[in-house]
Amino acid sequence: MSDSAAVSNLVSFIQARQTILDNVAPLGCEQVGLLDAVGRVLAKDMAAPWDMPLWDNSAMDGYAVRSADCLHLPGVLKVTGSIPAGAVADGITVEAGCAVRIMTGAPTPVGCDAVVPVEETDDGQTVVTLLQPVKKGQHIRVRGEDVACGALFVGAGTMIRPPEVNILANFGKALVTVYRRPVVAILSTGDELVELGTSPVAGQIINSNALSLAAAVTECGCIPRIIGIARDNRESHLEKLQEGLQADVLITSAGVSAGDRDLVRDVLEQLGAQQLFWKVAVKPGGPTAFARYDSTLVFSLPGNPVSTMITFEEFVRPALLKMLGQRRVVRPLFKAVLRDGVKKKPGKLQIIRVRLEKEDGLWYATSSGNQQTAILKTMVDAQALVVIPAECGAVAAGSEVDVHWYGNYCDLEGAAE
Ligand code: AMP
Ligand code: MG
């Protein structure tokens, strides 16, 4: 078969991702404690049950005054009371020619239309002298100015971060409704695999994919369930795949190419899963398959660890984020200048492991090393992934390309200088 004929049988990267996202919806909701909601997505609009702040209050430690008494400097006022934080101002009035000492956050008393910070006075206890001009309304936080009663203060679809925790707590919300976290079954396949903790003998390799997939699932905010290894025979595949299909999502690694012992797709079909695509025009990650079984999504990823991680990043992660109710599920692309040229024929989208650095306001992408899929260390060294569209041929050094971060690298050395 010619190259172009081979490529024409494949689903494009863009179409593959679209098919996945079209088949995913946010899961149901659950109520959780406020701190258990951190990093998760709110499933209900939240309207303010009361005004915030609930009363007019002082923004400074100082004196509650009538601004009309303060037109001439230095103004001298009689101090007639004091309102500490936590007190109420009931029964306290600022009379003409008088001032009331007040603490930050304390309710402003009747008659007060301005607060004078203590720094702008002589700090007098019985009589106070004002040293600076006073404007009506200054340093008073007005009832409801932050959020008015009934107003939306956090919308459904918002990720809960410390600021959301703060405002939810302010409105007394000890429990919040968030989208459920998908349970993701992780199944490895292959007779060569042994578990971490066993010493591999010749021909054996450690089942590292299960662990890095579990790490990636956790990083997305979902719940990984490693269900072990399906050996290269039908019975073992039947048993293990059946177990995995109980989860919200099943991810398998390896056994999805066209080899005699690549049984994953066959056995999934036997179990009644509906395959939505197999083989994508992408490098690495070509043999990826995607299927549905009732409401369970099944991602069959290639076994080569680099391919497994990259296909998780590009195909599985967006699906998991959408299930969690997140709105932005694909990492944003930005431009970088390629330091090294890339050999490529038109036909497949190519993903390149790179490091990034900023120079004179431009991002530069340097290959993290050998890009063969069997080379794991260059994945370890990669901060970001360059995405070369399928239709592109060779890309010369110095060309501008699309890139996205891989993992949370923004804080790492060299990443954002
Ligand atoms: P396969 O798709 O079964 O041909 O596997 C492709 C490559 O991935 C082989 O080199 C496997 O040894 C390797 N591989 C498969 N499964 C795993 C796994 N769970 N952990 C690490 N490497 C794996
Ligand atoms: Mg295998």
C-alpha cells in the first residue's frame, strides 16, 4: 500500500478528538464538604442568600465622622464613643461636631458618612484633630457593594479554587454540589509484564504504564483503579475487560496494534462494545482505538510508554476534564520558534517532545532529544509538546509552530523566564 493510501484509512487527529468529545458529557453531581470540592467543578449556580457586606462598615481603623463637620482644617471633633470589630452600632450616633472611634470592619453608626483613618489624625482619645481633607463616603464599605442579595456569585462550571472557597464560606456554604469524579479502570495487557516490586528476568518488563496512567488520571482529578494485567489469551482478556467495563472509563494499554496477540479490540467487540474509531493519523499514538459500552468510554492506547502518555494527554485527558464538568478541556496552543528542523511527510499530525525557553519576548522550542517512541527519557525531559499539523511536510529550523505545555510546568525552572 502506498503511504497516502495507508493514511487515507486513518481517522484524522482532529476528527478523533471531536468524536471523543461528542461522546462525553459531564457526569452526575454530588454534594461534598467545601474543602473536598477544591479542584472540582461547581454544578449549580450559586445566588447570594444575603448582601455582602451585610452592613455598611469601616474600611479603616479611625474615626466615624460627618463629612460636613470636616470642611475646615485642622478640624477638631469631640470623641463620643468607640465601635470595635464584632460590635454592633445600635444606639450609637455621630452627632454634629463629634466623632466615634471605629475599627476596620465594624458597622458604621447613624450619622456617619465618612471614616477618617487614624493616620490622618492626632489619634486623640477625647478630642481628635483631623489633619487631611475628608471626602463624603470615604473609607466606607457599602452594604451589598461586593455581592448584592440574590446575585450570582459563582456560576455552574466554575472550578473551585481558594477564592471560590472563601466566597462560598462567606455565604455559609459548608456543602457544595460538584460534578462526580469519574472512576477510571486501568488495564495493562501482555505476557511480558510483571508488577513493580518483582525483578524482571529476560524478556520481562515492569508494568510501568499502569502506574503512569494512574498518576495522569489522578492529576486530572479523577479516581484511578488499577485492575491488573490481561495476559495474551482470550480468556484473560474477557475476564479483565469485563471487569474494566464496570467503571466510568476504561483505559487499556498495549495489544491494540495489528499483531496476532493484539486482542483488545476483538474481545471488546465480543463483549458488545461499539468501536467508534481505530487508528489515528498521529505520530506517536497511531494504533489508538476508542469505543463505548453503555455509558462506559473505552480508550485503547498503544503500549509503548511514550505513546501511552501522549495519547492519554491528547485524547483521554480532554474527555476526563469534560466529564468533570470543566469548560476548557484542551490545553491552549501558543506559538514557538523551532530550534531544530523536523523531517516529516504530509499525512499524519506529529507531536514532538520539547523544552521551551523565552528570549526577547519569543518562545523557542528545542527538541528534548531522540524522538523515537521507544525513548522514554526524552518524555521525562519534555516540558511541552509541539504539534505539527497533518498537512505539513518538513519544517525548517526557525519556523513558527504550535506548542502546548505538558503537565504543570509554568513554575519550573526555565519554563517561564
Ligand atoms: P504491544 O502493543 O503489546 O506490542 O506493546 C508495545 C510496546 O509497549 C512493547 O515494547 C511493550 O513491551 C510495551 N508495553 C506494553 N505494555 C506495557 C506496560 N504496561 N508498561 C510498560 N511498557 C509496556
Ligand atoms: Mg502486547
